[in-house]
Amino acid sequence: MTYRNTFVVGDIQGCYGGLQQLLEKAKFSADKDKLIAVGDLVARGEDSLGTLRFLKSLGSSFETVLGNHDLHLLAVANKIRKPKKADNLQPLLDAPDLKALLDWLRQFPLAKKINANQTIVHAGLYPHWSTDTLVSLSDEISQQLQSKHYTDFLKNMYGNTPVKWSDKLEGVPRTRFIVNACTRMRFLNADTSLEFETKSHPSQASKSVVPWFKINNAHLNAQEQVLFGHWAALNSETQDNRFVALDTGYVWGQEMTMLDVNTGKLIRVHA
């Protein structure tokens, strides 16, 4: 199907009302337009259950990549992790259609190309990877997440190590690095190891850490764009047109942002 418009929305985090306002402002039509999300569909907002039910109802007009909160939901629902109060997930966990929603959710990847030049991932592109490598590694995770034994993957994905990538990584360490780079990464150390403590705006961070998008990526050409979320404190400021930050902190009282892929314009609503 050829879509009239394609929109890419930043972190929704269960903010169903804000999402509806944004779609109304964009004059989104499920019959004519495509909606793609950068992940973190659920968590701290007022209605994660309503958000997932609505997005699932869009059928093929909706796609997403998975964020850390989406993976955490899968782990909590499978009793691998305990929910945090701030997650606000209980109505979803109690829902009669929970299994159907989770089975639908885990069919989505960690990264995907939406056209020849634009790639979507929740946290970012690790600077030693091309976008093709990113999508290939995402496929490795999807094979595990979509298998009958996907709870084994959920049990193994938590942890901060390893912090550096090697093509020689195998098994759980390989899986964990891919998940962390795709869903948790913000800053890197000078040796390009992942640094998980700092979540601030780069201007407030230690000089010893660097935003992932500030490290030269020799694999990325000038025409390519990486669309990502995850980092509300960044306030969309990358100073590089190749990196489009779409998490603008609606759940924290700021804005929800959506990119009109056809025009390159950003559409926003305030909380």
C-alpha cells in the first residue's frame, strides 16, 4: 500500500491523550497514513493499556521499534521483573487481552529502515555500526524475541556488561550489548564504551563522556538519517541533521513530537 503521509512519533510512554491530540493536529488518517513510533509506547503515562489497544487497532498502518520500557513490560508480564510504581502498568497487566497485546508487541524489531536513507532505533546508532549492521543485529534479537523460548532472552537481557562491542561477542554478552546499545545508550566514554549513569543534557554532563551522535561514524553517509527517542533531556538538540531526536518529554510535562517524513516538518503538542 502507498501511504499519503508517513509520521514518526517520539516516546509516547502511555500518554494516550497526548497521542490523540498529536494525531488530530496532524490530520492523521489510519486509512491513508502510516504511523511509526521510536519505542517506549508504555510506562509512566496515564493509559498504557489504551495506548497499546489503539496502536494495535491500526493494523498495518502502525509500526514501531521497541524501547527499554517495552522490553521491561514484557519482562514484568512474564514475572521476570517486578513492576515499579512509576511504571503505571497495572491496568495493562490486569487486562484480559494482555497476552494478545504482548504477542503483538514482540513482533516488532529494535531497529528498522523506513526508506533507503532513514533508520529508526529507540536509543541510537552505536558509532562503530552502519545502519545495515544495526538492522542485521536487530534481526538477531527479533529471532529470540519471537521464538517460543523468548522468556530466556528476557531473563538474560538485563545488565550493564559488556560495555564495548566486538564482532567476536557471542551468546548472552552479544545479545545484551545489542539491546543496551539500541534501547539504553546516551553517552559513551572516550574509548566508545557505553556509559549508563549520565542522562542529562550534554551541556550539563562531564567532559569525560560524549553523546553517541558526536562520535564520528565512518559508516554513515551525509544523506542518511537516524531517527531516535529515549533522551528527553536532549530537547531535540543534536546540531546534526543526520540525527533526529524525537523524545521531547511529554510525560515530564513538556511536548510530544512527530516528524512528517514527507515534508521534514516537526509537529508538536504540549502536555
